[in-house]
Amino acid sequence: MGDLKIFPASEVSLHTSRDDCWLLINGKVYDVTKFLEDHPGGDEVLLHASASGDATDAFENVGHSTAAVSMMESYLIGSVEGYVPPYVASGEASSRPTSYAEANKEKQATFVDYLLPVLVLIFAFVAWYYLTFIIKDEEK
């Protein structure tokens, strides 16, 4: 991996076809041309991400497995000079979570989160009691 190049963003934007497809994810450039046919979501997903410029959000929003993330290294060909993530450029850096886990860490359980399972449990108990004891008493 010592032969990684630094590309201008304008050069990366030229590689958006089935015959030559590069992706820009977190400032790194990946040549995914050989992976287009093997991508589980289909080649159109990668081609669309390539044509839209920075594919970082599209990649992170899908929730790729660790195997998929480690597979990316084999397609890495370089990085983009002067890369600034879109959310930093627009001033959203302080409010943007860095990962899915961090985004969900702030969510607190509410009363309703506990109430619904308790109500289901009570309903199940009442149904069991009715079917076990009340119906037997009515049959006598």
C-alpha cells in the first residue's frame, strides 16, 4: 500500500462509469470497478454513489459489516488532496455523530418503552388465567 497516490477531486469525478468507477469515502479513493458485479446491493448503487461525488454518507448510512469495511482496503488506491468532509464545510461538524452507536447513545428510554411490554405481559397472564381456570369452571 506504499504506492498510494493523492488525487485532485476533479480527477476522481471523472471515474463514474461501469468501465472505470472510483468512490470517495472519508477522503480515501477506492477503485471499485472490479467489484461492481459482486456488490450485494447491485452495481447501480455504487455507480450512483460515484456520480454523486462524496460517497461517505451513502456508505455510512447503510451500516456495512466489518467484513465489508475490511474488504475496502483491497480497493484503496489513494486519497484526495485537501479533503474536507461535507458536514464540516457546511458547519455541521459539532452536531454530527461520528458513528451509529454514538448517535443512539443519547436516546433515553421513555415511560412508553416500559409500559408496552408490561401491558403485553399482563394481557398474556389474563388470557392464560381465563383459558386455564374460568373456562374449566364454566364446563362443570
